[in-house]
Amino acid sequence: MKALTYQGAKDVRVENVPDPVLAASDDLILRVTATAICGSDLHIFRGKIPDMKDGDILGHEFMGVVEEVGAGVTDLRPGDRVVVPFVIACGSCFYCNKTLFAACETTNTGRGAIINKKSATPGAGLFGYSHLYGGYAGGQAEYVRVPKANVGPLRIADSGLSDEQVLFLSDILPTGYQAAVNAAVKPGSSVAIFGAGPVGLMSALCARFLGAEQIFMIDDNDYRLQFAQATYGVIPINFEREDDPAEIILQATQGHGVDASIEAVGFEAKGSAIETALTAVKLEGSSGKALRQCIAATRRGGVVSVPGVYAGFIHGFLFGDAFDKGLTFKMGQTHAQQFMPQLLEHIANGQMRPDVIISHRMKLADAARGYEIFNNQEDECRKVVLTP
């Protein structure tokens, strides 16, 4: 089959690789009909994610048609159309029983990303996302093996919904929704969203859905900010022109700040030249600039929600400021299985249209070019969907 493989930083290629086969009784084999490039994939593309190996198949946002099922698969059969969550969860361990599927302690044979790990179990296995998370082959391919098929894949009924309408249930829509829920967004809330990439846009969609009245969005990309303003009614702030977005937000909120901030950038947030140098020699995991802005922009007693991917050290966290303001932090990988069914209902009844962010539709054969376009923000790229 054809699949997109990692060959080192800035080097991904569509190659012929062996077809996947069933390895456990609760596996299924999926024929992929749509897959997407995620902002998290760009961390891999740029060589920022450890424990990647040449030849690893990328991709964790995908859906398709069931081709084959193991003897232990109870609810799905060949021909079913499903969306697959990026998190691989067993459904029955200590954490899965708490619906904390991203913390599943049975599906990750890798170490996980915790530095001060001690005897803690790693988080759940992830599709197409390094051997830290189990080394599972991803879905930017013609076929993929899906483990724990009784827990993850969500059947899409024959309701007339297109692949594009439901594809983002695999990751970015649940991620944006969890970010907004973690931010305690409710009718009348004010929110600042740092990052206008796909997760930031989905966070804006979900914040509006939950009743947010005022949404600031901060990025350095004008065309993405303009799209978010037109689509979700955000107040755009370009940090390349405005040196201190948090101060602008404070001035617009009577000096209080917003009820919640959502940090949808992650560890590659732009910082100072010194911070960039520290991250380059791995003395710091991130500049921390976006988190400092969140702390400054959020009112006392407010919430900072972090769906952005982080790992390692951040020296300039300003924990004292967070303490003084009495802030709550909520963060982590998305418990996608927890949210997918209800979000599917919202899509089906027309209350959510996540597909409007798609800007580029390409064949899987052109995936390497898709990565370049997305990474370089060419041609007003917001989101790339690939079809095998």
C-alpha cells in the first residue's frame, strides 16, 4: 500500500509499505477514505518530536471503511464507516474507567514524555506519533490497523454526512471542545485564544457553541485571523504588530482580563532570541511566551486551558503571578472518545460545521507537498485534507 513515511526533519515521503494485518482479536483493518494533516504533525515534520524512526507512518486524523475485523470485535463489521480517535484506549483500565482515555495505561509500550517519570505509567498510545507513544502506524495511508476497535472507532450512520463533515471528530474538534470545557466557557464568558491554527479555530467554534460572548484571538497570521473574525466573530490581535496582546485585552476588559485563556500554540511558540537559543540546545522545552501572555490576560480567579502540546522545561513560567491571581490550569491530551458521540450529534443537527476550516484538498500521493504548504503557511493554508 501507499503511505506517508517519516525520513527525518523536513523529509516525508509517500512510499510503498507492507499492508497492515490483524495482530490482536480486537483489531480491525481500515481502508482510509480521508485523513488530515494536523498542527501536531508539523512538530514531527520539523524534527521536534523525539524517538521517531525512519519509515514511521504518520497521521492521527483519519476515517474510513472497515475492511476486516478480529474475532473479538463486537460492534463493527466490514463495510461500516467509522471515524477513529487519535488516542488508543483499552476502555477498562484505571483511567479509562474514569473516562480519561488519553491516560490509558495499557496501550503505550513506549516511555511517554514525562521527564520526572519515576514509576508512573505513560499516557495512552497515539497513532502516528513517535515511539514515545507506542510507535503505532498512522493513518496517512491507504490502510491502517486500528487496535482496541471496541473502544475507539465511532460508526457514522448513513445519514448523508460527508467525510469532510465528520473527519475532525478524530482529533481537532474534540480537542477544541475539551479546551473550551476545561476553560469553563459558559454563556456570557470572555475568552482569549492564543493561536489561530486548526485547534485554535476549533476552540473558537466550541467557545461560541458554549455561549462565549467575547473572544479575542491572537496570532501573527493575518489571513487566519481574518477567517476567524469572519467565521466566529473573534476580535483579532496580530502579535507581530501589537507588542503586548495581553495589555490590549486588559484595556478592553476594564483592567480585569478575560474569564479564560486557551493556549492553542504549544511548545513552538515564538519567543525571544535568547529563548530560541535555549530551546535549540534543549535547555528549555519552550519559550513560554504564550503561557506568560495567558497568565497576564486572564482575570483573577480565571482559567488557563492548554490544548497545545508541551514537553520539557519552561523557565519563565511566572508561577508567582498565577498564584497571586488565583488561576486554575487545565491541560493535557484530549480524551477524544469521551466527546465524539455528542459532537457527532451537533454536526448532524447543523449546530457545528468544523469542515469550513478546510482550505486544501489533495491526494495522498501529494502529501509531502501538503506538509510544505501547511508548514510554510502558503496559499492561505488553514487545513489540508488528503484522500488516498
